[in-house]
Amino acid sequence: MNDDHAEDTLLICRALGGVPGASAARMTGLDGVAGEYAAEVGGEEVAVRIPWSQPLTERAEIRREVVRMYREACERLGVEPHAEH
């Protein structure tokens, strides 16, 4: 996630994580309820927790949910999503 989708993660944190001024972000963990991120805001690292749209119980659900979050973030920010998403 962090290596291949750094810009996607940043958009998610800006739009859904309450850190619109973030300059960088990375996923640090997850559980069945939310994804956990570290965002850089004004030179400081800030912990961000973004709940999934519903509880996740299977590994395969994670990718689908992150893609959903990315699309929602793009919509909120007025950014065109990548074709592969």
C-alpha cells in the first residue's frame, strides 16, 4: 500500500481523515473497524484513524474498502481517479 499507492493514501487522509493540509501519509496498521495512518501536517507526524464503511472480517475486503475510500476521496476533492481504480 505505502510503496505503490502513496498518493492515493495521501488523498484518503486529506479527504476522509480530517487532515486536508497533509503533505504526506502512510498506512501504519488496520483492524476490522478502521485503517490507521500517519500523516505529515506542518512538519509534524499526526496519527489518523479512518473507519471502514462497515466492519471487515476477511482479508479480501480490505482492498475493496481502500479502493472505495480512494474513489470517495477523489470525489470529495474533485480529483479524477486513476483508471485502474
